[in-house]
Amino acid sequence: MCPKTLCTKLGPLALTLLRVVVGVIMTVHGWQKLNGIPQIVEAFTNMGIPNPQIAVYLAIAGEFLGGLGLIVGLLTPVAAFGVACTMAVAIFKVHWAKGLLAQNGGYEYPLTLLMVALFFMTNGAGPISLDRLICKNKNCKPK
């Protein structure tokens, strides 16, 4: 346990690092999909994902755009919602049958990302974010 003053000072930085790291991870996954759309459509088809030609673009939006939003802390609840939806689909359509453990192809990693996304959906980006900067200039209160 750290002293209260140290935790108070490090808390915003830790929150920002969590948001940025998850944003980078999601952006990279979205970028991979964006650069391999035909292969992803085929994979989605093989997994039984409905309307794979549309689902691929929803996955890219959730991962790439959601990830970018998390990185900079812009429209954070919306960005995190995209990430959460993508991770929920990944859990139930890809990983669920393999159990919890990632070593078996399970859902522990996407579940962790989903929970982080839910945190940012409900708590906002934190003090080091574009959301906070924009709201400071407009006298609004970001989530």
C-alpha cells in the first residue's frame, strides 16, 4: 500500500497508462483486421458469425476506432463501448467453448479487456485525457 499522497499523485497516471495500453492493444488488432479484410471475412464465416461482410467492419470500428479513442481519451465511454462489444463477441463466438484459460485458447484475455472497457464506459477517461481538456474549456463534466 502506498502513502495516500503518493497514491493520489500516481492514480491519474496509472489510470492513463491502463487506458492507453488497452487502446494500443485494441488499435493494433483493429489495424490487423483492416489490412486483411478478405481473410477476416472468411474466418468470421467459418466461425458462424452472421453477416461476416458487415461484422468485419463492426469489429474494425470497435477495435481500431475504439482503441484510438481510448489512447487519447476522446469520447471515452463510446470508444470503450465499441471495445466491450467486440470483446463480448470474441468471448462468446470464439473463446467460450475453450474454457477460461488463455493457454487453451480460452476467454481470460478478452474477458480482461472487456472488464477494462466496462470500467472506462462507466468511469470515463480520467483527468489526463482529451475528454477532460475539452470539458474544461466548455465548463462541462466528462464522465
